[in-house]
Amino acid sequence: MMAITLYIMERITARQQLPVIIEEDDYSYDAIAIKNFVATEDDKKTETSDEVPEYLSTYVAPTELGTDPLSYNIEIENQVYTLPAPVSAFTDNGWKIASQEDSVPSGQSLSYAIKLQKDGKEIEASVTNFADYQTKPENCAISSLHFYADESKNPEVKLPGGITIKSTSDDLKKWAGDKFDYSKSGDSEYYDYYDDDNDGYIYINCKKTVSSMSVKKETWTSK
């Protein structure tokens, strides 16, 4: 018994009949496999496109950092962004792409997908692809940023209300108010805000001064 494989090189719709002709020979067959070599719409979503998604053009950078800690605004090297922000918003301000992952699937987020550098400073960012096709991280939006106090290549970073890596525990208490969940373990204090509606969070760890801060928002808001 033998199996044969048929290769389809043109599109066959669900309602079309596929004629199968097997000529008489000396063999008998116990299976027939059919392989379709025509790209479907789902196939196209897994091909990495260089096209810049149109939604990125709707991004509007904030004119000021503001004081609302839940605005998802962030100031980096004296430039204010709101997350998620197009990678191009950073490159337009002089940041260069040092490295990036090959691709980000449609509708997905990818942690630490791109590394940006400027004047000896470095940002390693997570991105979200809000397009309906797979593309490179440079064509996505930066949706999550993490900064650690012990990183020598940290840019100057400020959150609304003036919180920086150098802010103290007392600064944070006044800043957070009752908007953040507070917890303490040993000499570490934690301030957390989770935003289920926007797939977002703001997280700060403090040991006398800020040890780390994270800001994430994974929903795109058209302006």
C-alpha cells in the first residue's frame, strides 16, 4: 500500500470540487494527502511586512508631563511621551535602533524587543503590534518601559509629578497618595497600580530611594 500527495498551486474555494484522477498502475493506495501552496489570509499574517501601520500616525505626543501619575506620560531625556508610543517617536528625537527582534505577530506584545541608544544612554523596550499583520519592532509601539537605578546607561527619566530614580521614600508617599497599592517587605517598599481596562500598570520599588520603575500600557488610544 502507498500514499500519494497532491500539491495545489491555485486557490480552491470551500465550494469548489477538487478533481482527483489516479491512473491505473501496479500500486494500491491507503491514503491521499493534499497540500495547499497558495497563501491564505492567515498565512499572510505570519509573513513579516515592512509596511508602516497607519494607526501610528494618530499618535500625538503630550505637550507637557503633567502631574497625573495615571496618565502613562513619561519624560525621557527632556522629551515627553505617552505610552504606547511609536518607536518612530523616539527615533525622531534622535534615538537610534541598536538591535531588534525579527518580528512581532499581529496583536501581540514582545518583551525587550528593541534596544535604542542615544548619547551613551540606552533603552531596552517592550513593544506591541496593533496592526493586523506581522511586522518588525521598529513598526510597532513601545508599550512597556523598565528602568533600574543600578544601570549605568539609564537616560534621565521622570514620571508625572516629578518622580525620578533619585526620588526618596517620602517623595513617593506624597506622590502616590491613595491611588497606588502599597506593600513592604524588609527594607523594600512597593507601589503598584494595575489598570485592567488598558492592560496597563505602573510599578515602583523603593529602598530609601527608587530602585526601579516600570510603566506599561498595551491598548492603543486614537487621538
